[in-house]
Amino acid sequence: MKYTTLPNTDLKVSKICLGTMTWGNQNTEADGHDQMDLALEKGVNFFDTAELYAVPATPEAYGSTEKIIGSWFKKTGNRDKVVLASKIAGAGAYTEHIRKDGFSKRALIEALEGSLKRLQTDYIDLYQLHWPERGVNCFGLRDYPFQTATKEAENHLEILETLNGFVKEGKIKHIGLSNETPWGTMKYLQTAKQHNLPRMSTIQNSYSLIHRAYEYGMSEVSMRENIGLLVYSPLAQGVLSGKYLNGKTPEGARGTLFPRFTARYMSEGSLKAVTEYQKIAKAHNLTLTQMSLAFINQLPFVTSTIIGATNTIQLKENIDSININLSEAVLKEIEAVHKMIPNPAP
């Protein structure tokens, strides 16, 4: 395994982060425990979860993933071996079963206390805001929705002051963003500097070979402001494994069970690009999964790549991608496809 530190902290984290959002829906508690055992054995010390999980988000699934992680901590005593990240859910139609007041002080307190209880821990190493309240282009929306975006933005000062209170209490160590834009990220950084409040350390956004929009503006913010990207959906919900090509619908796969999750990655352009990337991988004796993850692992603005799996075979392949270094020839061929079919997935 390779390691780095969360920006502006002394926390050492693995360059591969274990994603957990299927535990409690596609995966059982036993599956989750097996995956955490394997990940830790292979040097992965960074786990990411959220109060929202498992997905799809339902009242029945709410908090189930955190409970599985908590039961593993209790069983193994491994809490001190893990850098743990979780998130408070943002406002939205499909999270009204959780709460309706976004990132208010009351909501932040309720969310954190609930997560700590389910996780059976006294603290969370990295606490993140799952998505902005104000309505931005994330979750498959390519362009900024200026026609419908709310005029009022988040109360950045109140949010940071509340999070600072948690830090002082020892309930969280560091804070981060998720699904944010350059403006939102800079606003948090600016507010923190002006009021001497905790600084956002990371941002968790989607990135993959068929969705590289992070490079438009956020990559510069990451590198100049030292806020590390935690990549989610690096395999485009499994599309970049190649398993959905030629109309295939593998039994038990996420795209088969919940097609709305993969829909954004299944356009004609996306599938054409995936086909081209698969040709490159085969020509260089790589699997498409290995190449897709290895490409992300080597990017200078990426702190860690969040990988999820529904079985340990997939998980092992994903983790082992950290040992693959892509040659200049492979990188050149990848860029040629990107130039021909740039960002086909929103």
C-alpha cells in the first residue's frame, strides 16, 4: 500500500480508501466485516461512510452502514487502526426521511451524535458535508442550474462555527466537503481564514476516465489551496469494469439492480469511450478496472481513491491497483481517447 497525509493534518491515510455504501443493502453485515478485515490486512487504513448509507436512500436503509462498521469496531477493537470518515446528508427530496433543515446547527448536532452512536466511537477523523444545500451541478447534472438554483447559499460561518465546536469537544478531528464546486470550496476556505475557524481538508467528488470534469476548475483549487480530492465512483458505478458493454446486465450488479445509478454513465458516448479504454487495457495486459483506477491513483491532486465492491474478489483487484504504474505509452493513448470523446458522462 502507498500512503499520504490528509492535507493540513498529521493523519496518515492509505491512497486507497474503502467505500462502504452497499453494506446494509447489497451486502450483509458479515460481508461488510469481511471487506474491512481484508482491507486492513492489505494496508487500507482509511474507511469512508455516511449517515445516508446504505444506498439507495430509504428510511429502512438509513444508518445501516454505520451500524455495520460500529459492530466491527466492537468485535475487533480496531478503531485505533482506522482513519474514519463520515458525512451529514444534505437537503433534498430523497432525504426528507432524515431531516429537512440541511446544515443548520440543530441538524449538524443531530447528525453527528447519531453517527457516533451507530459507529460505536467517540470521534470521527474526517467529517464531511455530503452535498451543498444550494443546488449545484452534481449527481449527473453537467451544467450549473442557474435557472433553478436557490438565491441563498449556505450559512458558511454558522456551519464552520458549529463544526469548530465539535472539534473543540474532540468529537471530530478534521472537516471536508463533498460534491462541491470551486465557488463553494473557496467560500469555505475564505470564511475559515477570515474567522480563524477550521479549514476544509478534503473534497469528495466524482472522477473517472469518462467523467473528468473535476479538472476544469477544481483541480487547480486542490493544488493551489492544498485541499485533497477523495475520488468517488472511480469506476463510474462499475461501468469502467466493462461488465455492462454490449447490453450485458450481470446478475446482482448495481446497474442491474438499480439502473438509475449507472444511467449517467451509459450514454452512447460513454460506452464508446469505455470500449476504447478497454482496447488500451487489453493491449497492455491490464484489466480495464486496473487501468481505470491506476490512472486516478497517480494524479497529483488526488489524496485517496474510494473503492467499493460487493465481494472480496472485486475488492482485492481494486486495492491491488495501487501497485500498477501506467507507462507513458498507456497515458498517451488514454489522452487520445479523452481528446476524441471528452467527458461523455455528466
